[in-house]
Amino acid sequence: MTKCESYDLTAWGKPFEKAVREIPDLPDKAVLVKVTAAGLCHSDLHIKKGFMDLGERGKLTFTQRGAQLPLTLGHEIAGTVEATGASVTDVEPGQSVVVFPWIGCRTCLACDEDRESDCSAMRIIGIHRNGGFATHVVVEDEKFLVDIDGLDPAIVAPYACSGITVYNGLLKAGLTRPDEWLAILGAGGLGLNAIAIAQAMGFKNVIALDIDDAKLESAAQMGADKTLNSTGGEAVA
Ligand SMILES: [Zn+2]
Ligand SMILES: [Zn+2]
């Protein structure tokens, strides 16, 4: 039987600890993925601490959100299919995949309509179930895997979180008209991703704003049509 090695959170706020566990037999629709790349998301730092700081509104703990320890974090996962359940037909061992971690309850109306991210009882990989800071991850259905053949897994892995986040925002914004501008506020990890994805989606007139000239330079390299340091005097105009 294949063994899974992982680095688990066993107490909120404490360092990860190495764990080894046996991987049980795969349910019919499940897929075992051997992890080749796992991203560290900023949310992982909050999860490790055990709570989100809501300022004046106090703290939202991950226990309140259904997380239980011990837990293997990591929701940005790319890897190679190692084994498949009996009824899996669309992926096969050896295939390179990225994992969609935002898995819903699969019984509510939103899940029925394939809007799992609207589910109110999500069971997210790396938050509610063991994630990618491990040698292996079990994904309960092949439909949560996307083929990434020929792509670098280390580059693709973060798209499972930051890529989806900005893509969703851009979809909601809708394409700009020729006389409109799309402003990306902040040219950090998500902002730079947003610039790249906006171009791929066909957005024109993309302006990146930040208070750090080095980040604005990166934004220009990523293809922003204009950049603006929002601490400068011309930012008001
Ligand atoms: Zn994330
Ligand atoms: Zn649901």
C-alpha cells in the first residue's frame, strides 16, 4: 500500500510536523495524485495561526469554519496521477494535472448546478481535508482535475487559488469598452496575475496602480498598458 508523507498542522500556531499515513483504497471515483508542486498561499498563514483577524469585529476561527486538526494544508496543488478508482475514465496514471480544491458538499442546489464555490458547506482541500503539503493527495472525483500537460507544475499550481480569484473578479467586471479602462489596484501576486489573465481574456486599456515603483515595473513587464504610483500628485487627476 502506498504511504503518504506530509507536514501537518497539529496545533494552531505551531510548526508543521512530519506525518506518515497509509493511503486507503480509493473510492470508485477518486484519484490519487502524487504532488509535484504545492503553492504557499497567504491564506495558509492565517489558517496556520487558526484565525482571520476581522479588526473591530474580532476573530473568525478556522474551527468555526469547520477545520479540524491534524490537517495537511496546501490548496494550490499540481501533480501526476498515480492511481485511479474503478470508475474513473477521463484521467489516467502519469497524467499531469492541477487540482481544483474548492469542493462543495455535493448535495445542495449550488453543488447540483456545478456552482460549488457558492456552497455553504464547502469541504476545501487543504482547509477541511488534507491538502498538498504532502507526497500525495486524494481527490474525490476526476472532475476536480485539469490537464496541464506540457506546463510547469510550479507555475500552474497557484492558479488554483490566485488565478481563479482574479479570473472570477474579471468575469464579474466584464470586458471594458474601447473608451474604458480596467484598473488593477495593487500589483502584488494577485494583481500581476490579473494583468496576465485580463490580457488573455481580451481586456484592453489595463492600468495598474500601486505605491511601489518596483511592482509597477513588474506590472508593465506583465503587459499593463499604463502604470500609476497612487502616492504621486498626478494620481488625483
Ligand atoms: Zn489561497
Ligand atoms: Zn453544496
